[in-house]
Amino acid sequence: MKASAVLDSPLASDAPAGPLPSFFVIGARKCGTTTLDQYMRQHPQICLPRGKKELNFFGDQAHRGLAWYRAHFAHARADQLCGEVAPMYSIEQDPPCARRIAELVPQARLVYIVRHPVERTYSDFCEQIKTARALGRNCAWFKSFDDFLDADPRAVRASEYIRTIEEYQAYFPPEALLTVLFDDLKADSTALLRRIYAHIGVDSGAAAATDRPIRANAGDEYLQWQTRLRLTRTLRALPGVATAAQFIPRSWRDWAYTILERSRFGQAVRAALAPPPMSAQTRQRLLERFRAPNRALAAYLGRDLSHWDR
């Protein structure tokens, strides 16, 4: 069943002339949406918000108004389709993002990318820690993955992908939603991009040209950067080090950092910055929690997802 027309929506009250997105990548978080965003920006027929991945207008930014939202697509050419990559649109909210999108863009094409639910949930935890540290926040759930799960039940429900599919099916016809796997993005990104481009209505033949290798949200690289930053601050606190560093060639400094990172001190710094691990007991508990939703998703996709049970 579709939602009411846009004329009944409070979001439309300040609507100016201008383009609206015709497609949305709705998530899920930590499933390759940043990589998809970067691939799509290379396609000549696609226009995404300039300089920003997620606007979240249909989530917690609706108060900014439709004029604000449309302004992010003002640079679109007449031969381009506008879209938004916003994984928050698959997070449980009230009212549902699906309803808000359907009210304003009832003919929207939707893409939903998913991965092993336990891995996605833990990756989400690591991302939340990274974001909180960058903002200087001290969150109680830093101590353990279990504390995070208790503090944010939506993080678990976001990995029950069939919930999101059913929610969007309540407002859009079945053919509007394309659900794909993160595994397919890793295995053959060109083939997956062809499917996505065909689904949203742009030239699928451009997939190969927009298939340059992309590494996005690389957690290990971020941890290495954080470790080096902590080591730098420690060293610069020593008398004379900051002054001497100005006269040392960059290549020598990089070599010194590499040696220091491999030292017992460097490994201790890295270990202190690394997110708390997931225990075997917690992993097993989550596997049991996701077993039924995984089977429902496998039936919906017609795919074997038995490897998600381990």
C-alpha cells in the first residue's frame, strides 16, 4: 500500500522549483554505501549532493525544509538523475523514512545493500567509537561491544534486513527496491554496478568506466592513523623533539614511525586505541538472533545465505 500523495505532506509546504532525487541508496550502514557513493559520482548521468554524502532529509533533517534539500541538487544537468546515498534511511525512525520518501517521491527507485549481520553490527560499533573519539565524546559503551548493544537496540534491529524490506514494501511496489549483497560488491563490482545502474535508470554500460578500485571507511587505516597521531603527540611532548623534527626529512620520519609502531610501546598504543573485541559468546548470541531474519531474507532474494549462520 502506498502512502498519501505529496500534497498531503508537510514536507512540501515550502517546495521551490528544482530537481528532486529519483533514487535512493537507503543503506545499510557499514555495508559499502560510501564505496557506492564514490562509484556513482563517477557516472556522467548521476548527480549526487555536492561535497556531502548523506543529507538525511527524510530522517532527522526534515526540519531544514525542502528548499534546503533541493539546493543540494542545484548543480544537476538536464541529462542527469539526482540521487542520495543515505544509510540512515534504513534505521528505525518515527515516522518511517520509507513513508516520508513515498510521500514526496512516490516513483523513487531504491537500492539496499546488506552484509553478514553480525559483521555489520560489530562494524557499526567500531564506526561509532571512531566518530565519538573524533568529536571528543566519552561514551560509556566504549568499554565493550555488549554495552553498545544494550545502549542502542536499533543497531541490532538494523541488521535484521527483512524488517527494512518489509517496511519499504508497505509504501513502494516490489519492483522499486533492489536488494544486493556487499559480498557481490567485493567479488565483482562491475557486475553489481551494472545491476544498480539499470535499476535506477542510467546507462549500465558505464559501469566498467566507473569501476576504479575504491577503499572507503577502511578501519585498519584509521587505526594506524590514530596510533601515529598518539605517538606523535607523545614524542612532541619530549624536550627538543618538536624543534628537531623540523630538520629531519619526511622519509626518515616515516621510517622512524614505522619502527616505533612495531615496537612494544607502539603495539601497546595501538591496542589501547583498538575497539573492544566481540566475544565468542556474544557472536553466538547474535547468530541465533539473526537466524530467522536471515532465512527470510534468503527466501526473498533466492540466494544461499547459509554462510551467515557462522
